[in-house]
Amino acid sequence: MGRPFFLKKRGGLSDANHMAQVCPVCVDSLGPTGNFDHSDKEFLSINTIIPHTEFAYELVCDLAKDK
């Protein structure tokens, strides 16, 4: 895909932790960056929506090429 890959801290509040128990491959943390998940202070950084959406799209396209 030509994009750099970086680890990022996530709060672990997604449903992926449940899916990982029954699914051999589980991709998580593709959504926008934010903080204070599921609280009245929760927010997301608007400037991360488009790059994360583009990355998710490119990931799906890349995986589909192998089919």
C-alpha cells in the first residue's frame, strides 16, 4: 500500500476483543483517533477521519487482490 505503519495506543473498548476469541483474523483500530471513550468527555479528531477511512479502503482493496 505504500503507507507507513505505526502503532497507536488504543483503549481496548471495541468489540474486536470479543471477535478475536472466535475469529482467526481480526483487524481493529481503523477508526478516527480520539480519547475518553464512552464518557461525557469523549471526542474524536476531525483531521483523522479521512486518512483513517482511506487507509481502511486501501487495506480492503489490498486484501481483495489476494483473492
